[in-house]
Amino acid sequence: MKKDNIFAEKAESGYVVCFAEACQLREQCLRWIVGQHMPATESVSMSVNPHHEGVGTDHCQLMRKMQKVKMAKGMRHIFSDEMPKRIEKIIRATLIAHYGRTYYFEYRKGAKLIQPSMQEDIREVFRHYGWTKDVEFDEYIDDYEW
């Protein structure tokens, strides 16, 4: 699939876009780029408020860098056979409590991608409960942090 098609699909799907013309980061920002692919047939879109504090500056918190990162997909094999069941049970309960049951299972089956920061958070939960071995997700793909 061509890059332009991906951005056009995001624009049509309701992704929050940005039209801050004076922004110094716009050429590197997914929100700006997707906004430039907004079809002329769309009369309304969800967009960043250009008057909000920080928008259009070097420190914009809403900026999404146009750079692919290593996203994890799936957690079906995250628990090792070597792991004691009591540790597995408490880790699973902690992850469900943190992300919610629905999201946990969407991440688990690979329906939702797991961002790098979340991968590290999950690994930290394992370490917190004493698991010192590597925590590997089912697979990894390169994608944008939308």
C-alpha cells in the first residue's frame, strides 16, 4: 500500500489532524501530513486546537513524529512454561487492571499494536514480580505511532 493511501485512510477514519500553518514541526508531524490528505468531500474533521498552549511550538505535546518504530503485535506466548503459575496469575491480573480487560485481550491477540513505551511498561511489571528472563512479544512490525 502506498504511503499516500495510508494517510488518506487515516484522514477518512477520524484521526485527529492539525492545520497549524505556522508550526515549525509540521513537515515531520503525522497529524499535519494526514490533514494534508483530507479529502475535499469531508466537510468536518477532528482537529487540534491551534490556540491551545504549546501547539505550533517546538514542544507541542500533540505532535506525532513521522517515524516508524518497532511495535509489538500479540502477547499469546508472553508467559513462559518456566514461569510459576502464581507469578503468571498476578502479572496477568496486574496487566488487566492497568489496561482494562477489553484492551488487554486486544493487545494479547494482536488486534491492537503495542507501542514501545507500553512494551517497556509491560516488561517492568514482569520485573516487579521477580521475572528476570526476557519478555518477548509474538511478533514485531514497523509502524507509525499514530
